[in-house]
Amino acid sequence: MPHPRKLIRDAAKAQLVNQTAAGTTISTTRVTPWRPQQLPAIAIYMLTDPVQTESMKSAPRELERRPAMVIECALKMSDTFVASNGGNMDDALDAFEMQVLAAISKDDTLGGTVGDIVIMDSEVEILREGDQLIGVIACPFLVKYHMYMPTDADVTLDDFSTADIRYNVGGEQEQANEAHDVLENLEA
């Protein structure tokens, strides 16, 4: 089974296809180099993927994770999309970001892949590629999802057949006075 991050990137891509100036030029990795003739384009990738401390206390482990997923959009100055925004690269990047936000906001669970997704901020950068100016806007989104550890595919667990249960109301009884049950032969 693929890692949940892959499923999330793929779901974000599916939600963005043909919804922005990038059309279908969307990759789910940041290592694909963009060439000016391929722009406008989008790259989707994850940065950090922290586990929320409280979720580490559950049994079985249901880890709540909150990665930063970046949706990075790139345009070249000669794009018709820039021209349609008055020839202003900053205005075109703002419009590109609004298209991304509109597409992601249509389903903030990415088809049930995540619990929630919300933009954190955005950062604009202008790069020079030869004689061509390239505008890039990186939009990190905070994503919330749950991951079970271990998964059924990871391990085979022994059948639960015996339980030794002790209960002490308020911790005030001595061990000899605790409620104590042993349940055996619990196999289904």
C-alpha cells in the first residue's frame, strides 16, 4: 500500500488538473526541472510531516500527522496568462494562487484522503532562466491525516485470547481488595 503522503499528493493533483493555468502540467515531486517551454506548471511536494504528540499515546497507534504540503506554481513572463493579467508577473502569480485555492477549496478533504487542508502562507520568487524571467509562488498547505501503526499488512498479531483485568476505584483500595477478573478463551 502506498504511503499516505503519496495518496495525498496524487489527490491534490487530481483536484488541480485543468482547474488552473497549468492545465495538466502538474507533477507530484519537486525534483522535476521546469523548462520555460513547459510553463505554466505546478509541483506538489511535502516538507515536514510531524506526528502530533498526543496521538502517540493511543493503542493501537493511530498517529495524527500534520505535514506541510507545498503547491508550487511557476509562470514565464511571456506566458499568455501573464499577458491576460496586464503583463504584470505579480498579478499573474496572485491569479494563479487564487485558481489553486479555488480548486483545493472545492473539497477540503481531497476526496477523503485527508481530514482537512488549509493554506498557511505564500512566498513569491522571481528567477532568471537565461534571458527569461520565471515567477514562482509557493503555497504551503497544512494537511491533517491519520496513519495507523502498525497496519494489518505490516504484522500478524497473536489472537487476543486472555485478559487479566484489575480495577482499583480511585486508587484507594489495597491490592487484595481490588476487583480482579481473568477472562480466558476469548477467541472469536
